[in-house]
Amino acid sequence: MSVPWQPAREARGLLLVSGGTGPVSAWLRRGLVACQVVPLGDWTAVLPTERHSRAEPPYDEAVAVLAARPVPRRMRGALGFFTVDGRAVVTAQAPGWRGVVRWLVWEPGVGVVRAPNLELARPSDLVSAAGRTGDERAVTQIVVERNGTADRVITDLLSVLRLPGSELVGPEVGLRGQVVAPTAQAVARFDARMAEQARHRSELEENS
């Protein structure tokens, strides 16, 4: 796993995944971030409840780790709507076998920003991940606009994609659902795997 930003002064948001709270809670226990789980009809909202994940740096930015984590096929489509240092960061994972996380980053006064090393999410990717209930042209009109705020872009996208969760976007969202924390074993396995990969990279650099 690679994190798309580190660190952020201010980051929050939600991840919408298909399916019920049971599979989502089990998935979160195998992860790194404590989150609240809120049922929203055919979707389940996942919201980080702490700024830092349970993992060692550089994987300790909770929102970045949640945004970058691939969602299992049985829980896709999945879309993330995050506010990071005033930018809107939207992720899309479409149904199907290939679980690629695609990214759309929008900055006030600029519009869409191409983020290095991240797969770009097109309006069609957002519509596909949402179950093809949205209007691709309306999505395009929102993201090409340069004025406004990250929160407004996100709530507008939720509206045109016909997705729930707009009441969970703002900065003052209270506790709405059950909090699910990762297990100590899951975090320890992740830290050990990342440390081993770092050692391997260091050995390759020394021998190159």
C-alpha cells in the first residue's frame, strides 16, 4: 500500500461501500483505522474516528490509509469522499475483478489536479462505481468548475451520483454508528510486512 499524502493538516471524509455492515465491520477489523460504520440503505458509510491510524509512520495518516485501501470485490462499487487541506479527494473502485483505486483531486481556484502516481478517476469511473445511477455530464460540470469549496463539490457529487451520505460530509459530524477498531494482530502483521519490504528495498539499493 502507498499513501497518497503525508501528513495532512486537516483531513476528513467518508467511504461508501456496497453491502451491509457485517462484512464491512469484518474488513475494518483487518485494517489499520478505527471507523464508525453507518448503514445507509444499499450502502454502508465508513468514517474515520481518529486522525492517526494504528500503524507505524508513514502509514499513520488515517484518512490517507483508508482512502488508499482496496475494497474487496464483494463490497464494490465503492466511493470515497474526502476533504484534505481544503481539497476534495474522491476515490472510485468499480465492481468487477480488477479492484483499482482511481483518484480525482479538486482544488479551489484550480479545478481538477493531476496527482502523481495515482490512477486518474474520470467522471465515467465515478458513475460506474456508483452503480450507473448518476449523470456523467453533470459530474463533469461539477469537477470542471474552479469556484466553490471542497465540501460543496463533494455534496454536489453525492447528489448527481444519487448517493446517500451528504449529512456525513461536514466538519462537525457526530457519532452516528458503531465504532469498529482494527485488531492488534492485523496492525502487527501490516507493520511487519512493511518493515520487511523496507529492508528489502534497502538491501537492493546497497547492492545496486
